[in-house]
Amino acid sequence: MENKKPNTSIECTVKQCEHHCGAENYCALNTVRIATHEANPTKCQCVDCESFKMKPECANGSCNG
């Protein structure tokens, strides 16, 4: 497994993401892009991390983090 340096300014709990720092709940990217899929976002569920990249081992749906 590749050693990733956590960016402590970007907390993340999405363990299925290629940029997640394993046991630490941080992203390894320097910056992330956050966007919305709603015309008028009013809830957390209305926004997405567009920097998300699925881990290859999660592509078949069997990734537990």
C-alpha cells in the first residue's frame, strides 16, 4: 500500500476513495473540488466531492474500506 501524507485541513471518512489516508480520516490531496448537483442546495446531501476517485479494489463492490 502506498504511503499517503494526510492533509489535516481536509477531513474525510470515505474509505473507498483513492485519496483517503487509510487509518487516518484525512484526504491526501492538497485541494479538493466541492460542487452541487442541485439548483438550490439546502442539505449536506446536495453537495459532492468531485475529487473522489474510487479505489481499484472497490470497483467490484466488495470494498469495506
